[in-house]
Amino acid sequence: MAVVIGVLALQGDVREHLAAVEQAGGVGVPVRTREEIARVDGLIIPGGESTTVGKLLDRFGLMEQVRSLPDEGKPIFGTCTGMILLAKTIEASDQPRIGVLDIAVRRNAFGRQVDSFEEDLPVEGVEGGPVRAVFIRAPYVTDVRPGVQVLAEVDGHPVMVREGNLLAAAFHPELTDDVRVHRLFIKMIEQAKKRRKA
């Protein structure tokens, strides 16, 4: 049975993530409510504006529920803004956050919109050559704590990490035709489902 992946539909590249999930072999559904989130096997938090998305999670009463998903065996994948919101520490910011991934991040670390770039990145756990990574006002990880695995780097800065049921990327895998990163997330969900049943 296909895994059902919710894409948090408060802001950002929701349609693009839904399309990538479907192309990767999962079932993608936009989610905005507690009831919708409760029905999915895993959650993607797409790019957007991290302060705004954090406030919306608070306003709609979703923060605690999202925070508890990994402990319930439901993985979360955060891209760009999603990475920032998952981080326990956001440099120079006290903005609302999910705060479950044991890293520190720097927002807009590579510069402003005009400094956006693309790079071919080797990603640990993704076979078949480098992944084309699109960076738009992207963060990067400034502190990786024990238990967090670095999957990809740019100029020595971690830009994709994993900790248990949490996956985070500073780039936008949904903006290319390559769905291998989404397949990696689907695999994480399948493994988590097996562990829940065991």
C-alpha cells in the first residue's frame, strides 16, 4: 500500500511537493488541519517564510501535533523553511519553531534572493549520481549535534541532515524533475511504518 504524505499547505511550494511525491510513488495530500495531519504517514514542511509559517502553526493550534509526529513513528521532511522550523536553534531568532531536530541553523545563510544558485550535490543515501539542488535564500546548518547525520554539504556547510525520523534540506528538491530525495523520504516512512507494526 502506498504511503500517504501530507504537505503542510500554509505557504510555499505545496503543489510542487505534491507532484514530486506522486512521481516518487507516494500519495500526496495537502494538509491544514489537525484531522488531516492525523491521517498521514509522514509530513513535508515546504519552503516559504519561516517566521510566518511558525506563527500560522501556532495560530491554527498545529505546533504541538507536528512536534509529536516523529515520536509517533511519522517522519517529517523539512525543506528550506522546513529545515529552519525543525531546528532546535535558529541563530539570532526567537521565532516560533517546531524545534525537534538537534541542529543550529542560520537563515538566509547564502545571501538574498539574488544570490540564489543551483549545485550538483552528492547526497548520502541517494544513488545514481549527484542531486541537482536549488538554493533560494537558503539556510545552512551551523552546528550538528550528536545523533545527527550530515547527508550533503556545500563549501563545508551541511545542507542536508537526518536524525531518526527527521530529514531536512536547505534546498528545494521539488523544483527539479529528480524525485530521488522524495523517494528517500518515502523509504524512511516505510521503515517507520514497519517499526510501528513490530
